[in-house]
Amino acid sequence: MKAFPRCRLADAVMSALLASAFTAPALAQSSSESGSEALVLEEVTVTARRREESLVEAPYAVTAFTAKTLQDANVQRMADFIGLTPNVTLATSQGIGTAFLSIRGLTQVRNGESPVATVVDGVLQFSGIQFRQELFDTESVEVVKGPQGAIYGRNATGGAIIINTKRPTNEAEGYVTAGIGDGDEYLLEGSYGGALIENKLFGQVSARQIDRDGYLDNITRNEEADRFEDTVFRGRLIYEPTDTLSLDFRASMARHKGRGIGFQYQAVDLADDNITAIGFGTDTGPIDANNVLPVRDNNLDYGERDMDDFALKVDWETELGTLVSTTSYTDIEEWSDSDQFPYTAAQSAPELFGFDGTQTGFFDIEAWSQELRFRSPDDQPIRWEVGAYYLEWDRFVSLSTGVDTGNGIIRIEREPSTDPRNPTNSFLADDNSNTAQAVFGSVSADIGQNFELSLALRYDEEERVQDVSPLQFPAGEPGARNKETFDMVQPKVTLRYQPSDQHNYYATWGRGFRSGQFNQNGIAEVAESVGLVGITDVVDQEESESFEIGYKGLFLDERLRLVAAAFATEVEGQHFFSFIGAVSAQILTNIDEVQLYGGEIELNYIATENLSMYASVGYTDSEIEEYAVDPSAVGNTAPYIAQETFNLGGQYEIPLSFANMKLFTRVDYERRGEQYWDVVNSTSRDPLDFLSVRLGLSDQADKWSVIAQVQNALDEEYNSEWVSGGFSAAAPGSIWNLRLRYNF
């Protein structure tokens, strides 16, 4: 959307900034000893140590969002709350199952594992394909930074994201939301829950449907290139026959249709029509991360994901402690197809240009997990927990390329195609049978009045077996079997000094690992054929060691909260992604050693009864210390890391007593620093400035609301991702939406 002239928008934004800024905390009032009302920050509860404690007393870095914050900030998906969190960024350039999360310099790469453990209602997600999802009817979100492997295990090297949906109670309540937006978007959302049997059986049902044509134009097909359709149904039953036993059953079904690949190639020459490739050159501009290209694919760029989740959590409280059992089952099927490199209107047949084609990707994943934990009561000087975890998942993956004859793309899953309309050129496919198991324990002891010492230890072992499809060609060994085991002991030590309820100092040290995996069989052979060295079919595990010190404090009669932390992390074998466009080869490698240093500062402040504000800054300095594949990269900045992030904003409410309503405005500003995308630092994306402006009207009791929003209000033009070699993915400009909500 580019409907607002830049100068008028800037004036509006400046006026809004002078009037307001957005807050992370909600307003709260408490009675002082004299009986007068005083403004204080809401006490936020966090649970990253699997025990409830206030944000100020928790000895770890965490950015927490309450239900009110999530609603006020219009958080609808992962990227929304990540954009409010210092030292955390997310690129979403491709299909719904692909995410590039970076947290304190630890980064998720394409086809790789996540650097954080994501926990939804107590259930640990096992795959990065699950990460991106629509958020609604959410009670709280916690973004925990620093190694959490001793608590959550594999892939928690950078932290944890803990999401809790709304829990039904005896009180029947719900809401409905309807909305429209840019890109011909419409949205319907609702939830209802309450007691089916008072004090014993509770139920909740929630649903969300969002559909839009898209924001980006495909100039070849004369249609939007980034369709987005997402449907989610959730159900929850909680049975509490006694005060000591709770059974929590959760089921969800998500269906998504949208973008598939979404890339353009910068190093290509075009015909006079500006859409047909005629060779390789520089007609489309410089090969750098700031060159934003229009979409030129002659084939529909398409992706879909079907995901079903079921989980049962049982809490049984005894005199010795509480036994917690969590069982989950997940079934995921993801598909994508698109034009192949160089993603233009060229076809494979013309002799003048013979590299263009089609490509497909297919994932079929089935998994189940079981975790058992037994923890002591929270109200004793020595608190402990022991447990065990088991995960089993099967994954089939196929990547294919085909001849582009102009007759579309045939869906390829487990077998290549011989159809003359779109015959297969290459087919890389394998079955993976994987298991992960762990045992863990932790103990926290009060030392005197003000100190707490916490020790945690976890051993994780992961076995991966790869069976190559007998139909694979032309690379690799059809029918081959490969087997690897990855494991690590992950310790963590934390010392907290809390002289009062308003001040907390802590120091922590820990180790973590991200599991190794297989490249697709034959990738090393493909890489060698185009001159890449040091590529192997097995990707080693990533190991990290991190030290952190932090402080949290309340000031100005608990109207101001300060949170600060500094960290140093050494990473061995950091995962990195490379792409060979001519053969659509997707490769993971290991950067031998990376050093990370940095920190964050967060401020939350209630200025008046109607105005609340926040500010945060994050800084991460990264340096490649060793890289055997390309020693010239030593000393460079590690890829996918924004060196600095900055957030500023606030919310201002104006009561309209004559109409029993209130008007509110809020502004949310994010500055994302310069970002490199490859180990040789061939190009960097310039710093980005994002501004979100919201204006809303509601009744005093918050029964109903009407809210208008403009995201990326400065109309920042940028690539959401850039891949070495000149592959760019454009992001949308400014976007508007309107939401109507009614609570009952």
C-alpha cells in the first residue's frame, strides 16, 4: 500500500509520537498505606524454569507479553511479538514452514533446526516447520534468551519461546473479531469457553480464518504473488476430578495455502519485455541485499501446509511433589512449487537460455513424544525436579526440478514425473527415521536470606537414520542407508542475589547443542561439480557455551522497570545455508567457530494514568573465528545477525466520559541494524526503520472495540531475505487493516 504521501504520513507520525508511545506492561493500581490509589506496573508472571515467579525475580533474560499487551499490540503471528523484542529478529521470505529466527546471534537456517525451544501449552515443538503460526486467544508469551538446553534440551541453544493459550474457567466468556485489510484481506476469529461441569470439566473452542490475495505483484502473471490463506481450529478440555489431579487435552488443526519459494535472481539479463530471461548479466541491477526486484515468475509460486496436533498433559499433585506427564502427536504435510532459477518468464526449451525450469519440495512428517517430570513443592528452601523425554519422528522429503514447457508444474511427492508437460530433471528424496531421548534434573537452593543457587543438567541423545529413495537421480546413491548419532551433556549454573523485592542480580553459565542432521544424499557430489569444496552429506551438531550477567529493578514507586543483561557466547559448528541455483541444491555446512558478545536493556514506564511507554536496545557483535571451508572469511561478521535492534513506543488513552467510551492511540517503532547474509560478507542490507500506528475506539468496559492500524507506515522498501549469489525476496511496503471485536 502506498496511499499515504510520505510528508503527510511523517507529520501524522510525529504528532502521534509526541502524544503517545506503546507499552509492554498493563496499567495496575494498588492502595498505599494512606489509602490513596497509586499507579504501579502490573506484576508479570513467567514460567521458563517451569515454576511461576515474577519477571523481576526470575534470574534470566525474558521479554514477557500479557494477554492485554498482545491484544493492544495487535499480535497476530510470531513476527509481531518478535519485532518488539530486543536482540531477536525474524525473516519470513518463503513458505509458511520456513523461518529464519536469530536470537543473540544464534540463527535458524533453511532446512535446519531452530535455535530456540518453542513450547505451546506445555508441549515442546519438535520441528522448525511448526514455528510460524497464527496467534489468537493467547494468554501470554515469553521470549527467554540464553541457553536453555539444560531445561528444554535439543535446539534450545539461544533460548525458549513459551506460548500459553487462554485456559477455560468456571466463568463462560468469549469474543468474536472481524476484519478487513490491504491485499483484499478479510478475517474472522472467535473463541468461547467455560465450565461444562462446574469446578470439574472445562471446555474451550477457538477458530480463525484469514484470507488475502497478497501484497506483491507478479508482473509476468499480472496477479498477486504472495497469496495467504490460513484456517485454524482449536479445542481444549480440562478435567479436574479432584484438587490434586488435572487432565488437559488439546487438539488443533491448521490448514494453510500461500507462498512457495518467493525468490528472484539479480544476476540475469532480460529481454525488452523486462520479464523474459535471455542470459546472465546485470540488467536487473546490482547483486546486493538492497536491490529489491519485482516478481517475474511465469509459474505460480505456491505452498501449502497441513498440520494436526494432539496433546494430553496430566498434573498429579502428591505430598512429595507433582508428577507431570505430557504426551503429544503431530502430523505435518508441507508442499511447495515455483519457477526455478532464475525465476523469470524464460522456459527450458529455447536454445538461447536453457537454465530456467520448475522446482518442487515435499515434506511428510509424523511424530509423537512423551515427557515425564516430577518436581518438588515450590514453597521449600530446596526445590528440585527430575525427568525423562522421548521423541520419535519419521520424515520423508523430496526436492525435484523439472522442465518448464509453459504448461505449469506437476505435483511431485514420492516419485519423479515423466509427463511431457513437466518432466522431472532431478529427484532427491529420502526417508528419515529419527529418535531423541533425554534425562534431566535440576535443583535450586536458598542460601541465606538473599542468595539462590540453581544447578541443572541434561543429557540428550539423537539418532538419525536416512534411507535414500531408490528413485533418486542423478546425484547420490539410490537406496543407500546412512546413520548418525548426536549427543551432548548440557549443564547450567545460575547464581541469584536478590536483596529486596525490587532488585535482582544474577549470573549464569550454560552449554547447549543443536542437533546435527543429513544433507540430502549426493549434495557433496553436486557441490563439487560446481567448484564448492568442504561440503559433506552429514552436518555436524552445533555446540555453544554462554555466560551471562543481568540486573532487574523497580524504581519510582514501581512505575519504572529496568532490565539489563550482558552475554558472551562461543559457538562451534554454527549451521549455515548455501544454495546452488542451477541445480536447486540446498546445502547446510558448519562454521567452525563463531564468537558472540552483546547485551540488552529494556525499560517500561507508566508516566500517567493514561500514558505508558517502553524502550529497549539490543546489541550483538559477532565474529567468525574459524571456517575451514573458506579461511578468508575469518574475522567477518556471522550471517543473518542484525548487530543492533532498537524499540520505542507507547500507548495513550483518552476517556470520553460524555459517551462512556475511550479513544486510544499507540505507536510502535523498531530499528533493525545492518545485516550480512553470507560468511564472506559480500553484501549487507542497510538498517531498517519500521513504524506501526494504531488508532482505536472502545467502550469503557472493553466490551467492544474498533481499531485501525498501519504497519510499516514509513513504507520501507527492502528484501526480507537475501541468499548468497544474488537471490532476493521482496517484502511488502506499508499495510493497513481494520479490526472490530466484541467480548461476551
